[in-house]
Amino acid sequence: MTIKRFVPLALCVTVLVCGCGGGEMTLTEYVDGLNAISEWAIPRGEAVAAEYGQLAEPALDDLKTMLEGSAALFAETNEAAEALRPPEQVADLHRLIFDWQATMIPAAEALANRAASSTDWDQVLQSAEADAYAAALAEGSAVCSEFQAKLDATADRGAFADTPWIPGELKEVVEAFLACGLFPENPEDVFSTPPTTISP
């Protein structure tokens, strides 16, 4: 078995902070900050996924490289996100997104380490690290649903009365870098059977 060519676009996000001063950002500044990163960050994440995905017979070292790249980009994202100053209306949504991304860092790093120390695919994909990685992806799918529910509830409270365009824009950018449309319905679907000629 091997990992399918699934890398959440969330891994590619390095957040550009907008606005000035030490106070919280306005809703428009916050959403603009998230939107600005998509021009270059999403292609960067796609490149990590494509490099692995184009391999007909990926080796364990290829898996290790992809996971290390994913973990590094997640780490950059969360480090940059610490500088964001989300307005009160979306603070819970911000934490929901980046708290999940934080869980992907050790999950990807641990699976990369398992790949580095293994001699065949079964050792990797029957490991606790593979289970944890799949579970983290499953949590990401749940985050997408929870994000929408929280966004709707926030809108229902009138938080966006003065900026009615914000919910749509925020949903679009968040779904893009969380890759909400790409999460497998079942976590185990992340894995598939590799060619028999694959070697570590």
C-alpha cells in the first residue's frame, strides 16, 4: 500500500499580514490577508503534491520527502498566522483553522520518520504513525464542516451586518487552502496499493 496523491492545500499557506498598528485587523483586512497568499502559496503547495503525484512508482524516500515538505509548509503557515490579528467576529474561526494545521505538523513529521526507518511499505502503512496521519486528515474534513457551521452562526448573529460580502469571501479562501473538496470520505481512502516494484 502507499499514500494517494492527496496533500491538503492548507499546507501551502503562509499568511500575509495586512493592516498597520498593534490592534486587531478589520474584517476586510483579515480576509484580504488570507486572499493575498493564494496568488503564490497555493501553487507552492500544489507543486509539493504534484512532484510526488507524478511518480509512477514512488519509493519510501519519495514519501519521506513529500511529508517533510508538507510539514515544513504547515509550520511556516502557523508561524506566520501567529502574527495575524483576527477581529473578534472571526477569532474562533481563525483558531479552528490553524489549530488543526498545527496537528498536521507532528503527524506528517512522524510519518516521514517512519518512512525513513522502514524497509517496506507495509511497515509504514500498518504503523501507528500512518493511523495518526489518516486521523489528522479526517479531522481536517470535520474542520471544514465545523467552519461552515460556525461561519453561518456568526452571520446569523449579525456580525457581518456592515460587511455582508465577508462570509462568502472568507468561505471561498478558507475552503481553498483547506482543500475542503479533496478530503476523502473515508480516511483509509488516503491509502492505495502501490506497484509491486516499489522499493524503499
